[in-house]
Amino acid sequence: MTFYQTSMLYLRSLIFNVCAFFITLFMSIIFLPFLVLPMRHMMWIPKIWVSLIFFLLKHITHLTFEVRGVVPQTPCLIASKHQSTFETFVFHKILKNPVYFLKKELLNIPVIGWYFRKGGMIPLNRNNRKLPFKKLCLTALQTLNSGTNIILFPEGTRTAPGEKVPYKTGISLFYQALNTNVTPVALNSGVFWGRRSFLKKPGCVIIEFLPPISPGLDPKVFLTLLETQIEEKSKELLNEPSFH
């Protein structure tokens, strides 16, 4: 990469980061009055925000994405590879009003945390091993019954492309308790938007939905199958061309 290309990469990333910050700040403030409305009347807000973020990504950093596989048409758990901040919002572009399992601490962020709560996000306390699992399952079941998909990152943290960490057993517990399909998702977002990275590299992120895993498997068998499918496909995607 030449000096000019490197300079432009940093400049475009800077412009995107600044624009994304102020758009998020502006929208968080002007839409505060809507927090008093029922959740069903607010689902257009994240759609607008995500559309603006992707507009910036495409036209400033030249980063786009491609969806492969069969996108779930009925509510299920979606277990996604986690390499980047990218997948914490891209599913709002692909699915209808998805709900995420997220760290409980995120609900305590001023203003943004209020939107997370209003959006029905399901908090997990990773520092407390004695989680109110029945309550979490009830909340998740109500979410699925309302026609909403739930996103879960079974690794529990973002990992660099090619890096592998043991999957958390929590996903297998929910799989067993909720008796629902789990759709694995492989991706290569970390190639373009790294963990805690300032840079946003141009290219095309691939989000690939794999065949769903039906309920009824032994939890350990399920977890091994899920990890194998996601990791193998994500590794394949690292060899994809940067641009499409």
C-alpha cells in the first residue's frame, strides 16, 4: 500500500468515525421523546440509524456487505461469529427488528442504554454465574413468540480473523430450554473492521447464513456442531476476494 493509499485510508476512517458519532449523538437526543411510546411504534428508529451508518460506510470508506444463504423467515436463535462491531448492527439491515443478547453493562450507558432497554434487548450478567436462567428463558421465549429473531454471539467476545476461542455453553442451554431452531452465521467482518480498530478498510463483508440446526440434539453435540460449522465457514470466507 502506497503512502497516498494509507493516508486516504486513515482520512476516510476519521471522517466516518466523526460523522457516525455525531449522527448517533444527534439521533439519540432528538428521538428521546419517543421513548414514552410503546416499543412497536419505535422500531423505525434503529432502521433509520443503521441505514445512515451504512450510507456513510459505503460512500466514505467504500465498505459494503453481501448476504449469502437462506435468511430465516420464522423466529429463531441466530448464533453469529463475532469479529467486529459491524455485526452488532448489520442484522438490523437484514432482519426485521432483531433483538440481541448483550452485556448488562451496556444498559447503563446514558441515553443509549435507554434505547437498548426500550428495544427489548436481553441483558446478560457475565460476572454472575448464578444467572436467573428461567427469567432469561421466559424473556427470550416471549421475544420469539412475538415474531422476533434473537441474536447471540456464542464466543462471548470479538475475536480476530482466524482466531478461535471455545464457545460458551450458554447457547446450548438456551437451545435446549427454548426448543427452537438455531441458525449459525459465519462472516469475515474483522478483515475490514478489526476489533477496537480505528480503521475501516474498503471491501465487502460477507454474512453467510448456514442451514439451521433443529432442536432435539444433546447440548454437547449441538455445541460442537455449531462451533465446527461457524468456524469452518468463517475460515473459508477469509480467502474471499476483498471486493465484489
